[in-house]
Amino acid sequence: MVSFELTEEQQLVQQTARDFATRELAPRAAERDRQAIFPAAELRKLAELGLMGINVPAAYGGAEAGVVATSLAVTEIARGCASTAVTVSVSNMVAEIICAFGTEEQKRKHVPRMTSGEYTCSAFALSEPHCGSDAAALRTTAKRVSGGWLLNGSKQWISHGDHSGVIVVWARTNDRPGAKGVSAFLVDKGAAGLIVGKHEEKMGLRGSTTVPLTFEDCLLPEGALIGVEGGGFAVAMTALDGGRIGVASQALGIGQAALDEARRYATERKAFGAPLAALEAIQFMLADCSVELEAARLLTLRAALLKEQKRPFTREASMAKVYTTETANRVCYRALQIHGGYGYTKEYAIERLTRDARVTTIYEGTSEIQRLVIGRDLVKD
């Protein structure tokens, strides 16, 4: 039996995130977008509120509030500023990876710095210039040398890789084909041989930096390996399942913000002697947005609850991701249509929200990959 009645703790996390997003994030969201300002100061404040380690054990400075609370917080933050929500979501995901697969030494070294804000954020480096969806085809290598590992290769599309205190990096550690030769490593900021490339000029989420990373004889200590050698692909897939809940939560927040903007504009703008909201055509568009967002919310919370209960959730996470991200794009389209010509200008927030929503159907598994995951699960023996 799945119940979506929120606990007092979940409601508190949600309200804390909502208040912060309304007070600190939303007022400068347009400025962050225009000037591509990374929200470093805001992220430190979020850490002070306990929102950079929501599902992390208290022993490592986390809030220990669970997966549902994490989803709720990311949604509220995205409602105020989608760029900030990306960093919050990924950083929470990386903290969970280290807690789930790391050694005690790795946990003690990194996680308290993540939850406290000492690390501004953390990053997830799996994609490469030649492969995104086909993660098992990666070419970055890590070879054993005296005292550790020598890392060589390139990563692409790494969110806030230039600001992260620690980066989880996947590399091939043997000649076995496909996923069997992949391992995961923790790379500290400023490691010798780590080269951060130029910021990508993106369509949306411009307050979240995206960079390529290059490793040129980057020497890692023996203790940098996370999990077991050759077990990195399983780490990545487990993380991505949870990450898809995070992206669904981001998209839900963007979609809700778009509906908020459409309702406000439709109520204030007059046409034919009455507010736009009096027109049945506009009411139907708003109604469709509301219905689809509520369905997306329930799919997302269901996946989050299953993960929190340590039950299988891979298919449900893919369902939440594909439906919610595509819903956010539809809602933004309708909301911009309601704004008419004004919606196509940067004077109104809906233009930014529409750009921010677009990538959610692409990163952490495209819509096509989600359908593949769901379909394979449906027809398996």
C-alpha cells in the first residue's frame, strides 16, 4: 500500500525549501540566467538549512529525512530557480553514492564537507564526448600504479564540475568489454592532472555551469576507488535510478512555476473586455496543465517512496522521469501560449522557464532511454 500523506518532517523540509526559494532564489532567478551567475552563496545557505544532504545519515551531517523529503525540496527549489535545483539535486545524489558505496574513510572525509557547505557542491562524471546514453562504451581509463591509480581521458556535460569539492568519475580499469571493466573513483577538486574546460553556452539552466573535464595522468591515491574494482557500472545505474527522481522533481518545480505564471497573467491580462481567465479556452489550458502536473507529482512521489522503502523502483523512476519532464515541457508551451507575444520576451519569466524545461527530457537518461527501460521491464520473463 503506497500512501502519499506527508509526515511532519517531510512537510517541514518542503516548507523550508519553499520559503528559501521564495525569499532568496526567485527574486534573482532572471539575473542568474541573464548573467550566468553560479549560486555559490545560496548553496552555502542551503547547506546551513540541511538541504545539501537531505537523505544522508546524521552521523555525516545529513538531515536523514529520506528520499521523499529530498524530492519535495528539489521541487520547491526548482520552482524558484531551476539552475540552483540542478546543483542541489546532483550534490544530494553524490552524497548518497558515497554513503551507499564508500568506505568509512571516504564517508568521513567527504560527506560532512558536502552537507556543511564546505564543499560548494559535488559532481557526477559519467558521460564522455563520444557517449552519453551508452555509458558502458566509456573510454576514460584508470591504471594501477605504485601507490594508486593513473586516470586519463575526458568527460563531457559535467554539471558544476568547476565548482565541486569532489567528483565521482567512472573509468575503465581492465580490458573486459562493456560494463564489466568499469570502476568508480573519487577525485578531489584541484587534483594534479584534472583540467576543467570552458563553460558550455547553453540554451537554459544558465546559472548552473556545465563543463568538460580532462584527466592527463591524474594520479589518484589507492583509496580513491569507490566500491569494488569492476563494479562501477552498477554504482552508476543505481545512482541514475535515484537521479531520475531528482530530474523529475526539478521538472515538476519548473512546470508548477510555469502554471503559476500562466494563472497570474491570465487573471491580470484583459481581452475582449474581461480577464483572459474568463475565456473557456484559457481555462481548459490551465486545467490540462493542473491535471498533468498532479499526475506527474504522484508518479514522482511514488518512485521516491519506493526508493525510501528500499523496494525496487527502477521502472517507476523511469516512468516519473519521462512523464514529468515531458509534462513540464507541455505546460511551459501552454503557459507561453497564454502569454501570447509577451511570453516570447525576456521580460516575462515563462521564456526562461521554457528554456530551462527543455533539457530535462535529455539529461540523466533521455525520454527514449526511459521508454526503453520501461518497455524492457514490461516484457522481461
